[in-house]
Amino acid sequence: MPFAFDLPAIFAFIIAFAIFAYVVMDGFDLGIGILFPAIPAGHERDSAMNSIAPVWDGNETWLVLGGGGLLAAFPLAYGMILSALYAPIIAMLLALVFRGVAFEFRWRDPGHRAFWDIAFNVGSTVATLAQGITLGALLQGIVIRERGYAGGWFDWLTPFSLLVGVSLVCGYALLGATWLIMKSEGALQERCYRLGFRLGIAVILAMAAVSAWTPFLRDAYWLRWFAWPQVLFTAQVPLLVVIASAVFFISLRRQHHYTPFLMALGLFVLGLAGLGISLYPYVVPPAVSIWDAAAPNVSLKFMLPGVLVMVPIILAYTGYSYWVFRGKTGHEGYH
Amino acid sequence: MFEAFDAVLLARLQFAFTVSFHFIFPSFSIGLASYLAVLEGLWLWTGRQIYLDLFKYWLKIFALAFGMGVVSGIVMAYQFGTNWAAFSDKAGPVIGPLMAYEVLTAFFLEAGFLGVMLFGMNRVGRTLHYVATLAVAIGTFISAFWILSANSWMQTPAGFAVNAGGQFVPVDWLAVIFNPSFPYRLVHTVFGAYLTTALVVGAVGAWHLLRTKSSEGGANDGARVMFSMAMGMITVVAPLQILAGDQQGLNTLEHQPVKVMAMEGHFESYNSGAPLILFGWPDQATGVTRYAVEIPKASSLILKHSLDAPLQGLDSVDRKEWPPVAIVFWAFRVMVGMGTLMLALAAFSLLARVTRRLYDWPLLHRFALVMGPAGFVAVIAGWVTTEVGRQPYTVHGLLRTVDSASRLDAPAVAASLLAFIVVYFIVFGAGVIYILRLMSQPPHRGEMGPAHGQPMRAAGITPSPAVAESLAAGGKEA
């Protein structure tokens, strides 16, 4: 008998990786959109925009991989989650349309640049808020009957989901600010050090609030976090959050260029790890596990080599693209 | 029951609207990416500045079109789940992996190299920049390959079994990917994309030829080159496309005869030679095509290559299997009409080329100008023909559209449909205006690329040798 891989578990990890890659990469460019009102129009905004213009659509492709991958690997969950969270998902898509076109439009139409800057800001903020709400609503659980969503179309709207939404807005803004610390100099960089400090505090408070609330949503979450002996493992997460936060603030004070961004990413990794601890092995809590929702093995087997071969290649040329546009960016563009 | 139908109808309208809008951009950018690769290749090969100028001119337009394709495409990746949850559950194991492969092998390739293609020429040097351009062009192809495979599988499903949960389970992946209608659809669609781009490029060339008649000092050189290239492309591809379309029609007749009955407006069966209904009004309720203008026996000739061959009509199948006949019938005629006009343009331009009047025959230029949007019209009409013709199924013959939808309330779908319509018209309306604005400028010597953040410079300030020098320097660096 050949060695039996637990393919659904492997694909749960792959989808989680795609979501992580998305959050890491699109997080900072959405964050710059969120921060737009705090960045004065003119050179500073232009530099901020130029620092992400060559990479944003590669970043958003991870979102397509997350969606397409979920459809392919967990078709049942894909349909349940997206139809249950209809309103926030549609809002996210429309918001992404607005902010995505703003990249080109603001240069093509200087007369309406202010309008497209607002579109970029509002689009980025709404998309982030919607992503956070989606996540919060998923954690709360989704009402299911006969392989389909059976709740109302405002079930997603609760204080908890709004809290997660606002937290994610703070989180992406932090990624955006620390990205700009890395990519800019002068007045914009100074401004981002100040923003980074305030956002860092906001993010840590938000993480604490969400973490404190989550175990009370469902008994299952409580047990996953606090049952003995696994608490020895789960307790590492908040501990590492404390360490990463400390390093973050120290590096900010010492005006390091790269460390604040890396620490902000670290906080996101830990947040996602925490999410994984709460959810696993459920993909649509409370009832649908990854094995219930997984596509037949023959579908997963067909995709696995593609993922294993292509993802490293994608990461390699994405890395190359970032390397080409490395260093500080000016407001003058890349031409 | 009635309410459920309403929500499904709204969901269909929403999908039709978002996919049609989305499809406009890739059908243009597939061809344009290849055109850019050709232009840059010609520049590298011949060293002629004009090819670089044209490359940069069309690159700015490509950047806009591609961006709009990306954002409208993300919507599509999620629409299956929001509005078609039951379809996703059942067909996801088959079409999901095809779409995942599209993302992995195409979308990342395009998006990953687009940044270098748009902004990186001075940073990576000529050779690597050309690699990026080629990667983007090849990416658009790979993308077409996978998504058309998935779409074709919904039309002519193959290589699957059905499991206890009602899901389609792939059994033979090669049979899934290369399902019976896929090769035909791929060729027909890619030709369609090429024609669409060539018609746009030709119209822009024609516009500038009409505006700048004088060729003194190379005033309209750019317009001449692009017009000539576009007309050459149309002359080659338009006849091939008609051939490809005929082949796809025969394939459809074999696998989806009901769709062809609707395309032909044949409600009744003909035992000896079916007429070709040129025009008419198919009346679904009474099952008659009214006011029909017919050519006797011509339909049998086209579809069966024999005048007296019998041809079945919609009366041979249950009414519940009928697609909306009038939409299919008319969409098909719009597509064929556009194709015929393209063939006429091809012939006209060939005549002008042979008689050496390609650049100074205003009638030809006007014709090419009004044909600018014809490719889009044809592509959308063809799409409507094939997709509406598949109704009332999402997976042909196996999964009905009404059984594919999410359990949504009609007001939720109606609200989102309205939001899509408003946002798309604002955003893509603006985008189209910006594209037209770029097109209204003639290509200049020393054309700027999609450089950002600098004041729009007047044409010709950057001397071309300096550009070449900086490029050469960049090349050495890399």
C-alpha cells in the first residue's frame, strides 16, 4: 500500500499559506491606501504609490489563488462561506475594483487625481474592513443545512466581526506604514515612524481584544487554547507576540529601516497561527471539517504537483520582481 | 418557488454582466500582449526607433486595460461561490483544479512580470525586459488555455463520474482538459482576441492617418506602421477565423445539437433539406420563427455539407430543454455579421495594399475606424451565443442552472447586481475614456512609457539616442 498522505490537511496548509502570502503582500499595499489621508498629496503620496505600483497586481493574485484554491480543494466550503458572507464579499470585490484602477487612473487624469485618491483610500479601507468582517464572521460560525448556507443575509454583522474588521484595518495600516519606512526617506519616512508608533499600539490592543474574545465564541475554541497539555504549545503564541511587539517598538525608536516591517509581519504570522489553532480542523465552523469539505482525492492529487512545482517558481520570480524595484523609491517614478 | 426563480434569474444577470464586462479586457489584452511582444522584438532585431515608440505607446494602453482586467477578474473568481454555491460544490472538483492551474501558471506569470514590463526597462536592460514582455504575452495564452478548458468542460463534459454527494469527480484528467469542444473553442476565441486587438490598432492607425494626411518628415510614420500591421493581421486571421467558426459550429452540432437549433431558429424538424433562416423573430411561446427570411436548404448545406440532409428542430426535444431561442438566434447573427464585415475589411485592405494605396485611401481608413469596436461586439455576441445556448444547464445535460445557484434572497442579489452595474459603469467608463484619450494622441518620436509621477512632457523632448544609451547602460549593469 502506498504511503497515504492526508491530502485535505496538506491542502488546508496550502490554502493557509496562500492566505498568509496574500495578507503579507497585499496587506502593505492596502495599508498604504488606508493611510492615504495621513499622507499629504504631492510628492509624498506619489512616492508611496510608486513603491507599490510595480507589485500590487502580483500581490492581489494571491487573493485569486486563495479563492480559486478554495474552490478547487474545498468546493463545499467555498460555496458555503462565500454565499453566507455575501454582502462583505461583494463589498470587498467592488472596493478592490475601485482601488485597483486608481493605480493607473490617478496618473492618467491629473484633473481628477483627488477623486481617484479618495477611491484608492476608501476602496482599500472597505476591502480590508470586509476581509476582517469575513474572518470574524467565519470564526463565529456559519449556519448550514444540506450542503448549503441556511442563515440570514445579515448574520455576519456582529460586534465581534466588526472588531475583527477594525483590527485588520489597523493591522494593514501598520504593514503599510512600516513598508514605507523601508521604502522611503525624508519627510515621508519621518511621518511613517510616527504613524507606526500609534498603529503599533492600536494593533496590539486589537490583537489582545480579539484573542480575549475568541475563546468565548465557542467552547471548542476554549478547549483548543486552554486544554492541558496543549496549552503549553498555544501559550507560545501570546508570548511571541509580546517579544515581537517589544522588538518592534525598540526598532522604531532606534529608527531601523527594515526591522519594524519584519516585526509587523511577525505579528501577522502569529495572528494567523492563532487563527489556525482556533479553527483547525474546521474550515466552516462549527460543523464542517476540512475532510468533509475537501474535493475528492483525485482532484487534490492532480493539483498537488502543480502547487509544489509552481509555488516555488512563483515565489522566485516574485522575489526577482521585488529585487528589481528594491531600494528607496522617489516620487519621479521608475521610468 | 417563484421567488427562487427570481433570485436565480438575477444571479444569472449578474454573472452575465460581470463576465461580459470582464471579458472585454482579456479579449483585448491577449492580442495586445502579443502585439507588444512583436513590436519589442522588431525593435530589438532592427534597432528602429519607431518600433520602440509604438511599443511604449501601446504599453500605456495595455497598462490600463490590464489593470481593469485584473480587478474585474478577481470578481469572477469569487462569483462562483457567492452566487453559485451549489454549482461550486458539485462541479468544483473538476473545474476548480483547472482554475487553480490557471492562477498558478498564468496569473502569477502575468502579474509577476507586468511590473518589470511597465516600469523596469531602465532597471533590467533590454534582454531581461524582453523576457518579461514575453512572459506576460505567454501568460495571457496559458490563461486562455485553462479558462477555456474549464468553460468547454461545462459545455461538453467528459472524463468524470458522479459520486454519492452529487459531485462530479474527475476520472481522466486528459479527457477533462481536452474535452470535445475545447480545441475548437480555444482556436476560435484566441483568433477572436487577435482580431479584436488588430481592429483596435487598425482603427487608431486609421484615425491618425485621417488626421495627419501629410507624411512629410515622418509625421505619420507611427500611424502607418500600426495600420499596416493591423490590416495585415486582419487579412490573415479573418478568413481563418471564419473557418474556425465553421468547425466549432460543426462540433457544437455534434455535441450540443439543441444549441445549434436555437442558433438557426429551427423550431421544426426538416426531413429533406433545412432552410437557412437569415432573419426572423423566434417566438419561444408559440414555437415559430416569425417573419423568417430563408434560403431553402442552405442550413443543411452548411451544417451537413449536403443539400437534402435531414435536420432536427427544437420540436424533437422537450420544451424544458430549450434555451432562450431569440437571444441565441440574434447573438449568433450579430457575431456572424461582424465577422462578415471583418472579412470585407480584410479584402478592402488587401486591395489597397496591392494597389499601393494603403496609406492614402480615406474610405478604407473610415471603414477601419468604424470597425474599431467590432471585435468586442463579435466576441461578446459569440460568448452570449455559446453561454445562453447552453441553458437551461450550467453543466450541459447534467446540472440545471436552477439547481446551481446559492440559496440567496432576491433582494440581496438585486442589490449587489445594482452595485456592480453602478460601479462598473463609473470605473470602467472612466477607464475607457482614459484609453480613448491616449489613443487620440498620435505616437511620438521618443514616446514615454507608462512613467509615473513626472509632468506630462511634450513629445520629442527626450532625444532617442539618450534613451538607447540609458537602455544599453542598463543592459550592461544587469
